[in-house]
Amino acid sequence: MFPKQHFLIGLVFSALFVTAFPQIGILGFLLILASSVLIDVDHYLYYVHEEKNWSLKNAFKWFVIKHKEYLQLPKTERSKHRKLFFFLHGIEPLILLFILGYFFHTWFYYILIGFAFHLFLDIVQIKKYQDSLYKLSVIYDWFRFKRD
Ligand SMILES: [Zn+2]
């Protein structure tokens, strides 16, 4: 799912969330919205690392091409597709945010909600594209990524 869709759906989600829990305030609303989109910064950093290029525009184009290539594969092949590594897309960052929220500030909980919502949307979409269940571990991904 691309940032624009994440932003629009995230906006609706954050608005509903702040309506249900007005005590989170405008800051809570903004943190949930921002984190539901900005979690994808790991995609950009992956691109920078792989291509040694800092252009955000090029990174976007690169992912559009990668996504098209992926969609051209038969559904059964897609889960075997070479995995890209995104260090914020997984359960471990959520656990870390929970710990930070518990010990330091509720702001981390809002980021956790935004990240979790984003991951939920990604999983819903990935399940449409491929048969196998989407994993949710950054550590698992890392070892798979290293092996491929
Ligand atoms: Zn994502």
C-alpha cells in the first residue's frame, strides 16, 4: 500500500480514534496519523542502502517498479519472492514501543497504535496478493533476508 492510501485511511482512523478517546488530544491524533504513514521510512532507508541514492522521488519510483514486478508473478510464486527488509514492519518494534510507553511517555503508545494500524492494513493487502500468511517478525525477516 502506498503512502497516500496510508495517509487517507490513517486520517479516518485517527479521527475516529480521537472521537472515541478525546483525552488523547490533538497531539495523540497527530502522532497516530503521522506514525501510520511514517513507519514506511524503513522502505526509504532500505532503498538508500540498496541503491546508494538519497532521492525520495527515485525511491518511490523504484518501489512502484518492484511492486509491478511482484504483481506479475503468479499468486503462488509471490510468497517466495525475494523479500525486502523493512526494520519497522514487525512485532518487535511494537513491543519496543510498548516498553517505551510504559516506562517513559504515553506518546510511544500513540506511535504504537499508528504502527499497528499500518501493519494491519499491509497484512490485509498482502493477503489479497499472496496465499501464504504474512509473517510479522523483523528478526525472522532478517534471517530470511540474509539467506536469500
Ligand atoms: Zn507498510
